[in-house]
Amino acid sequence: MAAFLVGQTPTTPPSDATLAISAETASPLLSLPDAPRVLIFGGSYTYGIGASAPEQGFAYKLAENEGWDAVIDGVPGTGYLDPGPHRTGAYPARMAELDADETFDLIIIQGSTHDFAMDHSRLPAAITATLAAANENFPGTPIVMLGPVTYGGSPERISVNSQLARAASANDTIYLSPVDGDWYTAGDRATLRDEATGNPNDTGHQALADRLGRSVTALR
């Protein structure tokens, strides 16, 4: 299975040789049963920071929208490299610690804006370690990586997105890129962002759930 940057057009291959196609034109990549059991794994966005309550976060709304039996594992402040303010652990350690007796039909790994301030040269190894831990604990389970969701451009955002895309391609993993797909623009900030936390507000979390749900559906 190749990695896909959902939202880009298929006419200009990116320099890292990742295959770029549109979610709307992708051939089926996911085969899911009705009411699949899904692990949604990530940081602050997955936890629901910025929403009025965690249950209003995108992960919960996505599971509700799609009729998934979801296990939601979001730890605020963590990323592929960032262990979080309480040193909870970065993604590779957290993924390795999950119960291997669990079974899932799909794993979604969200992140990571928390790695914007980290050493980006270390990201490929951290992403690969996270995917390796997921494959070891849950062999054969398809994985979808969801890249950073931000409003407007920044060098850090572009760098992290690029590292995620390359690592996904190297590890034969589907990658959904809100950055390359222009899911959000600077103009969305006023209505979709919680300024106190920098994360989506209720409306923003719902919008992310809706957009991600459409993208996953398009991959089936």
C-alpha cells in the first residue's frame, strides 16, 4: 500500500516521490466492516482540548458520525517527539504501551502540532517507531495518519507536514494531509479556533470530524 496525500492533485508528483492523489479519485484502500472498532490516537486535538467538553472533540464526533466503536486515546501536549508537559510519553512509547490483546479494524494516528518546536530531523525515526509499535501490537490493522491541522501557513507547519508525508511513504502508510488539502485557511480561524487554547472550538472540532469522515469514506 502506498502513502497518499489526500487533497493534492495527481498531476505533479511531490519531490519526495510520495504518490499524491485526491480522496475523491482514490481507488479503495480500506476495507472496513459495518460498525468497525477504531483506535483514534493522538494529542490535544484527539483529547478534545478547545471544545466545551472532551466529548465534543473531533474524535468523539467522528465516531458518532460514522457509527464506529471507538477507543479514543488522546493525551494533551504529546506528539511523535514531544512527551508532553507531564512527561507522559511521546507517541512511540505510548503506542508501545497499549494493550496488544485489543483488536481494531482501523487505527487513526493524529498529530502533531506539538512537534512544531522540536528537532524536526528526529521526526522520521519517531514516526517509524510509532508505526512499528502499532504494527507489532495490532498486526494487519490498517493505519491512517492524520497530519497537523492548522490555520494559515508557517515554516514549522510545512516542515512537520513534509516529514510526516515522507515517513508515511517510507512506511507504506496512508497519510491524510489537511495542509496539502487546504482543509482550513487563515480565514477560518475566527470561527473554528478556540483562542484560549489554540485548538479547535466546538464548531472546529465538528468541522474536522466531518472532513476526516469524508476522507476516510473516500478511501473505502
